[in-house]
Amino acid sequence: MATAAACLRALSLVFLITSTAAFVTPTSSSRISATCETKTSTSLAGTIRFVGKASANVSGDAILFNDDDENDKSLSKFLSSDASNRILLGTDDTKLISSAGDAIYECYQGGVAWFGLTLIPIFVNRIERGTEGKVTTSIEEARTEIEGGGGLGGNALASAMKRSEFEGRTIVTWKEGESSYHIEGDLVLNLTIKLPRILPLPPGFNAIGSKIVERTCRERLKQNMIDTKNAYIEWAETPTTK
């Protein structure tokens, strides 16, 4: 799930924005942020908790349901088959773990540079196709591999990231008519990291972070819908190998 990896990039941006806040005398606005933080973080002291939601859609002109050799080239065929796995998982670096029932893949995402460290998110994703016109990609497990050294703070952060928890899913639904098709995506993504005492959170960190993560989710999901459309067109226009 590429959006989950993007969440880590947003996290580094949030840290840069708010890292000096802990050393500034609180103003009325920062006290309001701190109050909002208490309400939105479910009182998890010393815990990063980012929540993101997004919806996006894309439409296109219908493609012939069958090619010259009568192979099914419909959108339903594409999204209901393994041909769409790459776009649903968001990475080419995958390994099939289980094909009994729902397909389960281990997915390596691109590394994220962060304060002298490289964070490599690895997600175990499940693809569910049990309902017609709907496919769900969900995070079953997540871990983060750490490369490099970032000093005392970086090492503490690396230790915290290894205990990070991702929860998320993307639901893709579609409708296909004689002249057009419509694809819609809905995303929910949560990131929780319990920090050591050496890395205290400045006021408003989770509230600001959730806004940035939500914006990132919207942008990435919108692009993912476009990529899904383009992947379908490419698949439909590629001759089927016998």
C-alpha cells in the first residue's frame, strides 16, 4: 500500500514543522492546539497517532468488452484478476505469501530518508475479491527496517519505528456500462508509534500530523485512481498471450 509509505514521508514533514514548538513559550493559539491535541489523540501521552481518510474517483470511456480473439477485456475482469495486483499493492517488489482464499503479499516499499536514517516500510497486504464490483486491499501486518545511524535521537527514533503499528485499507468499487465506466476508491489509514521519553511530542503534534497525513492520503489516492485507469487501459490494449 503505497499510501502507507507516503504516511512516513508526511511524518517527517510534521516533525520538521513542529520540532521547535516544544521550546517556544505557548501563545493562545498554541494552547488551543494543545487542547485540541488532548481531545484528538485519545490521551495517548508520548504516542504518535495519525489518522487519515480519503475518497477519490475516476471515469473513462468504455473499452470493448472482448478483443478480436474473444478474450474478456472488461474492467471487471481486470480488477477481479491478478492482473491488477501490482496497482492495488502499489509496488513491484512483492512476494506471494499465501494464495489459499484471499491472496496475501509481502510488499517492500521505497526507502524514506529521515534524519540520517533510511526507513524501509514492509507491509503484509491482503487482497479480498469476494464481492462483485469490489476489491479490498488491507494491511495485515507492518514492520519497518532501519538503515544508517542518526545519533542518539535517530537511534531512539529507529527503536520506536520498529514498534510502529499501521492499520489501513483501500476499498475500490466500480461500475461498468456500455459507454463508460466509473472507479471509486475509499482509504482509511492509521499510524501509531509509541515514543521513548527521549523524544517528547510538542503540543499539537498529532492534530497537525493527522491533517498532513489526510492531505497526503487524498493526493495519493487521487493519483492511484488515475494510475488504476491507466493500468486498465494498458492491460486492455495488450494482446492476450495464448
